[in-house]
Amino acid sequence: MGPWRCLLLLPLLATALRAQQQQFMEYVERRLTLLEERISQWHDQSSRYSTELRDFKNQVLGMLETAEKEREAMRLEAESAAVRVDRLEREVDYLETQNPAPPCVEVDEMLMEKQVATAKQRKNEKYTKLTDCSDTIASIRAMKILKRFGSTSGLWTKDAAGNSEKIYVFDGTANDTVYVFPRMREFTLFSATRKAARIKLPYPWVGTGHLVYDGHLYYIRQQGPFQVIKFNLANKTVVDSSVFPAEEQIPVFGLFPFTYIELAADEEGLWAIYATKEDEKNICLAKLDPTSLDIEQMWDTPCPRENAEGAFVVCGALHVVYNTRLPSRSRVQCVFDVSGMLSPEDASLVYFPKRYGSHSSMKYSPRERQIYAWDDGYQIIYRMEMKKKLE
């Protein structure tokens, strides 16, 4: 092709290139415009979502703040209600202990002398059994350590005559408040006393010889002469009281100087285990009327006070538990049967498993045939194997 033809084609090619460049620029501008529209749309949506999220967050924070204020208000109301209930319970307890008024517990010297004379007339007479119970302890079948609660000395028990599952706890040897747990489970699971009701007695107790029997608490008053107080657990009032007709009393157990009268219950009823200076070497036994607190009969037993740490009655037979000054293994070493059916030679020499120290209380439950013991602050249950007495 000649040079002159190339010169003719150059304008045409330049025109074509300018047209293509114009089309490409228009295409790029359209794509950029579309991209800008999408970016603007995304920005609007993001801004709207951010606003909605911020509004929702503020709404939730407001609801949480309101809920916190309501929770605090409810807590304050609950605390106020608890204070009012506690005050009401104290007022009710006070009214129940004040109305009706406790019976007069002044010492009537003439009545006391008459009771002593009547009891001495029946002393060591043959006992007429009230039931056909003829069992005695053969051995300790099992031991269960429940927990450690309170002081080294104390008492825990159930109602020896009723069907109640309540646990009554007397912490220490001198106090005026009884802890009451609704069942064994609450007493076992909780170390504190927050699950326990409290009964404040009108007179403080002394020792660990108390007894819960047929809805009543029988305990020894701390001040003055030794008085057996009968306290109704239902209405929290003193039902009766009686000066124990025994002169010049001394601690009943040689190893435990705090208890002067040990009240016990068995299948036959209510008993009192005590000691006097008249026969200070041996332990005495008396049968009590649970209604009037009169002494029905008294016995001198051959069981010595020396090295005795506790005692209980089973089917009319007194079982005295002995130990040593340096605590060793406790054992029933003396048995006195008021009916004469069980001779000391036929009684089993029962040993209690070695534990911690010595017993401060041992309460026999005739309904369950087991002993509730307090050993150096540990609460223990002894389950017993029984056998028949020899006629």
C-alpha cells in the first residue's frame, strides 16, 4: 500500500478510537454510579440498624435498672417482714409464757416432808409392773455418729412417748434455750441452728438429765432447791413443778458433777435417777407419776456412783454406764431390775464402741429401742440388740 493511502486511513482510525474511549468512559461512569448508589444504600441501612440497636440497648438497660430497683425493694420488704415475724414470734412466746401464769413453785416444807415420808414407806417394796415388757439389752447392734454440734456436754433426744419426729437439743449444762429441729434430716444436714426453732424456758436448767415425754419437757431448775419443772411444749407454759423429795442430794454420777437428777423414760413410764449423802456410795432410783410428778416408789440400788458416767432404764431395769477418769471404753457394769425378773448375774455386760471421750447424756427411746448419746460434742445413736429376761 502506498504512503498516501496510510495517510488517508489515519483520520478514520483516530475517529474510531475516540468513539471507543467515549463508550468505555460512559460504561465506567455507569458502574461507578451504581456502586455509589449501593454504598449509599448500605450506609443508610447500617445507620438505621445502628440506631435501632442503640435504642434496643437503651431499652434493655432501662428494664434492667427497673428490675434491679424492684429486686432491692422486694429484698427490703422481705427483711422488714422477717423482722416483723421475729418480733411477733417473740411477743407470742412472751404472751404464752405469761398467760396463763406459771404455777407457784415456792417450797412447801410440810408437803415436802409428807412426800418424803410417803416415798420412804414404799421404799424397796416389790414393784408392780405396768406393762408386760420383759426385754433386756443383749448387745449394741450398731453405732451411728450423726454430727458434732455445740459444747462438749449436752443432750439431744426425741419425745420418748409420742410419735413426733422432732429433735430436741440442749446445748451445755446450764442454759434456758432449747433448739427444736423438725426432723432428723434438718439436724443432720445443717451445722448451724438456722433450721431450728428456739424455745426459751421460764427457768434455766442445770445438768443434762432432762426428758421430753408425751409432749412435755421435764427438766431440773437451776436455782434454789432441786425442782422438777413440767413444761408444755405446745403452748410454752409451765404445767406443774415439784420439789424432789430427797434430802442432801449430791451429783448422781461420779464422772459428771453437773447432773443431780437424771430423768429417764422406758416402757413402764417416768423414772428419776439420783443420789443422796445418806447413801452417797450408791445410786438411787424412783418411779415418778408423769401427771402429778409425785414419787410412787423409791429403791436403793447396789450400783456405785464411783466412775459412773450415765444411766438409763429399759423395761424397769436400771442400767448404769461406767468409764474411767481418763476416758476409756464405756460399759454397762451394773443392772438393777425393780421387778426382780433379771438378776445381776444374768444381765449382759454391754460394751459401747470406743469413740471420743465420755458420755454426758444417754437417753433411751422405748419406741425406737435405741439410745441417743452425747459424747464430747458428738451426737451418736446406739441401736441395741434385745433379749428376754430370765424368769
